[in-house]
Amino acid sequence: MAETQPRLHTWQIDAREYARQERRRGRRHAYERLTGPSTALVVVDMVRFFVAGNPYGLGIVPHVHTLARAVRAAGGTVAWVLPAVTEQATGWAVDFYGPEIAELYRGAGGTGPLRSRLWPDLTPAPDDPVVEKTAASAFFPGRCALRDHLDRRAVDTVLVCGLVTNVCVESTVRDAATLGYRTLLAADACATRDDTLHNASLTTIYRSFGDVRPTSELLALLATS
């Protein structure tokens, strides 16, 4: 079997979407400054189940690592969110996916201590929060402890990255915006299965929920925070 080679999405947002926002607010991006200590990088579902065998998942690993280092250097928080492993699949999952796929997803978070479940090339710092979620969104009320960790650190800005763009990442961005966080998505540090799905989510997020920027621009904002 051929080894999976890392790839990055060819991502884009249509020029007319940029123009729409520029007409509305007078600038392309809503958030042009970051304050390091009040910023958190939220890394979604970078576990073996989703990364292994997905060339785009493998491709974003270096960008996730680079963003994590930069956020910590700026005095911010890096939070790792993993799928919770429950005792049994929910009735909803069995009805929706069928019993076999529901069971597959039930165990997607892996086994062992939480920190060991992350993709091996990603190592949390000792004070990084590592939490589980029992919903697609890391901010859905009552389904993840992430918000409590961020509130204790007076975080008002979240940079979101991880897997997969059009499901758990987009869900997390939507709920972060609903809760009032200044929300940014790292366009080249999240991934799904193909460019079409990826870019559709980027467009939706940019239009309605948060800024969308590449890693290089986020690093520049963090460097001046």
C-alpha cells in the first residue's frame, strides 16, 4: 500500500466575498489586531482517526504546530479538543449512521490518556488545556469544558484549526461567534477530504461567523500583539 503523502488544500475565497465585506465594514478583515494573553488557539480533533490516511490532515500538522508555538510565545492559550469516547453510541448516531459507523465514530477519540490520543507529532505543553467534547462543536453548551478554561484565562479571541473543516471545525467556529468570541479560522491549518468542501466552509465562515486567514497572516498578527 502506498504511503499517504501530506498535501495542503488549494484554498480560496471569491473576490466578490472580500468586496462584500469591504463595502460593509470598510476593510477586508474584521480583526486586524490580536492581544496575545487574551487569545486562544483551539485545535479540533487532531487525533489518529482523522489524521491518518488523510493527506490534507497530514498536511496541516506543521501549521498547527507552528501556530501553537506562536500563540504560547505571545502569552496566549493553546487548547486541544478531542472527541469523547462514550460507553455506547447514542440512539441518534445509530439511527443516523447505522450501527457499524456509529460504533466506529464512538471510538474515534482513541484510547489511553487524553494527551496521548493526539497525533504523535503534536505535543501539548504542560499547561495546555486538553478536553473532550461530546458534540461536533467544542462550544456547544454542556458538551465540552473548553469555555470554562478560556473564561478563567480571560480569553476573548479564538483562532480555530484542525479537523474536519466542514463538520467539527465549522461547528466550533459558529458557536464561538454565537458566544461573542472574536473568531478567526486558520485557512491552511484545517482540512477535510477535498478542496470543494473546504472552500465552501471557508466562504460560509468568512461571510457570517469569523475572519479567515492563512497561518502566515496569523503569525504576523501574533508577532505584533
